Amino acid sequence: MAALHSYGLDRLTELVAGHDGPTLDESAVLFEPPVATCTKICCLALNYQEHADESGLEVPPEPVLFFKPPSALVGHNHPVLAPARTRHLEHEVELAVVIGKVTRDLPAERWREAVAGYTVINDMTARDLQLANIARNVPWDQSKGFDTFAPAGPYLATVDEVPDPQALELTLEVDGEVRQRANTRQMVFGLPRLIADLSDGMTLMPGDLIATGTIAGIAPLKDGDTMRATVEGIGTLVNTVKFRSA
């Protein structure tokens, strides 16, 4: 993000294209989240009709926002650690927008000005805790915000690499079983509306993430399950689930 801000996309592309250093195999690299600094992870609920249907809920008339803390971020190939208080963890593959500059009150038609690029995010959820809190009519942010509950990566794809972010296949596999599959064109609220809505009175900072909502197919995970969350043209994010003893 710092290099992108300092050089600009065109110059950074030139520098990368002219680099003739060694290429590392992924297995030799320790991946961290694709943003070094992040003040907030803005998450959208029920932004796909089929996911709302499987949850037994109506699609809201306006975007519904919740937050994950930056401390929830973890990189590719790192484990997702479920706290002892939950026994029901579920996956939620999503396209994430990476904010590239200080943004506030941005009109929908100018939404691209805010975007540095895109990555994959897996909105991990302690479903038992979330449902218990919903039943009590209290906030359910904690069920989404534990450490490691926002795996993201492996890469930040810059805007020139993703000409149409509203036409990307999303898939999530667990140990080879495809559980989630859909396309970002099925979003209820697209990126212009989301960025305009989120920046209306709230400043989005460079490195902030917008998780644009998950698709149908959420399901429970067990200890040792390996998740492969893929967004077409961006990459495949791999994380293994580890449950702690009660």
C-alpha cells in the first residue's frame, strides 16, 4: 500500500515489470495479511439473495453493516483458531475491496477513486454465539471478531488486474468439497452503492477493507478442516481450522 501510494499504479507497474530478481515459491513464503495497516474491516450482511434465503431472512432495503477489528486479520496458510467458548464455526467466502486513499462522502459514480485493489476474505463466524445473541436481541459483533476470524489474502490484486469486480466467480472448498459457489454479479448492493453508503459521513482510510457479503452454502466446520476460498482472478486463500479444548 505504501509503494502504491508513493509511486502511483502506473509507475509501480513499470517497476515490477522491470524487476528481474528471483521468484519465490509460495511454500517458501510466510504470508501476512495483504494490508499492513487497517483501521477497520467493514462487513456487509445479507448482500446475496440466496444467502438470505438459506438464513431464513429477508434481504434488507438498505445495506446492513457490521465491523470486525483489525486484530481479527490473519494471512494465507495461517490457522483459524476457534476460542473455547464456541463449538460451531462456519466459513463465509467474500470479495474484499481494499481502500487506497482517505475517502469520505464519495458519490457512487466516483467509487473507483477510493479503490486500491481487491483481495479474498473469509468472514469466519461463531454461529452458535451469533444466534444466541440474536435471540437475546443484543449485538453479535463478538461472534465475528475473534482473533484470526478475518483471514485475508493471499494477494492484493490492483485495479488494473480486475477490470470488472462485479463479474467474479466465488468458491469455497472444505477438504475438496465445494460448499459455496456464486458470482459477484449477484450482489444485492454493488460496489458503487456500498462505497458511497459507507463513506457517507464515515472516513475510510487507506488499508481499510470492505467485505462485500457472502454467498449461499455456509456450513459447520470441524477441527482440522482446510478451507480454500477463491475469488476468480485474485487468488485462493487457504486456512485450516483449529478448535481449542473447552
